[in-house]
Amino acid sequence: MDAGKDANYEPLPLPDRVARTCDQAQEMAEAFRDYMRKRHSVRDFRPDPVPEPIITACIEAAGTAPSGANHQPWYFVAISDPAMKSQIRAAAEAEEEAFYAGGAGDEWLRALAPIGTGAAKPHLDIAPWLIVVFAQRYGLTKGGHRYKHYYVPESVGIATGFLIAALHHAGLSVLTHTPNPMKFLTGLCKRPANEKPVMILAVGHPADTATVPAVAKLKKPLSDILTVLAG
């Protein structure tokens, strides 16, 4: 957020301190790792409603994410209205039909083949909630003056990661969806011109018949994603 031109640095004692022994930290880290391994992207949801306070609490958790200059350049629109979800599905499928008809290119389509995706997006209707993530390209003061945001994609990416983890922690499944282009979401969600839609999260409980593509279980081993430079 914009603290104003005259804002000064004021250090505060650390408000919250989580203290764990090394053994406790190891146990907690491994438990969290194992729990996150149970997170799966599903395309088949139950239509059962999810209470709004669960969604808002998860978005509040996302809002605690770190951001460039603490400007918090994100905004979330949570949608449960069936008519609006249907509008989003119709617009998204129109974009997806062009994508799968060749707009994506052969290489991209080959990469998607093992995932089993297609132009039809029924989950956008069925999932009880859609959360549209917006990135604020620049900020606006109450007087309407523009000010610069910093590290916007990185900050919004971190907040979205917090949100997905929070939703999983609440026992919900999430599917990320990025129709291209996504400009239609700005008008549908009645958001201002300084905000750019970057992702739709379909949120709910997985259907009893939900499946995941086998290839989704193939994760890179630790040796492929980590280098430790110990002192």
C-alpha cells in the first residue's frame, strides 16, 4: 500500500515469534511437506456449497504475503453466483476453443496431451467458488493519483501460492485456470483499468469420481530442484 511521501521508517519489536527446537522444526517441515504432497489439481468438483467465511479466511491468509515495498498489488474476486460463473465459463470456453483449434501451436498442444485437458470447462460452472486473481499494475491514491508498484508478478505469485496452500489446508481442492486472453474478466468483475486478471481458481470439494492424470504424480526429485551451498 502507499504510505505517502512523508512516511518514515519506524521499527517495531517483532510482533509474533514462532519458536521451535530443531527437532520440532524438522518434524513440522516434514509434516507440511507430506501434507502438500496430498494437494492435487482436479477438474471434477462436487457442487456442494462451501461457506463464504472459509473462502474469505483463506484470502485473508493470502493477503499476509510479502510484496515489493509492501504495496500488496493484488485483488481477489470470489464468485459463487451461478449466473456469473456461467458467463465466465462461456467466455473462457470461447478463448479455449481458439486455443485448442491451433492457436496454441503444435508443441504446446503436445505438452498438454498427457494432462488430458480440452476446450470444455464444466468445472467453471460446477465448482462452488471461482476466485479471480488480479494484479494491480499501478496503485491509485484516494485522490486518484497513480503511484508505482514494484515486483508485481512476483508479489502476486507469492500471494496466490499462499492462497492455494490455505485452501488446501482447509480441505478444499483447487484448479488453476488461465484463459488467454483474460481481459473479459475485468469487465465481468467490474474491476478498474489498473488491475490485470492473471488467474482463475476453481475451488470446492472433489467429486467422488475425480481423477488426476498419471503424469501429474511425476514430480522432479529433490536433486533436480535443489543445490545446497553450505558453509
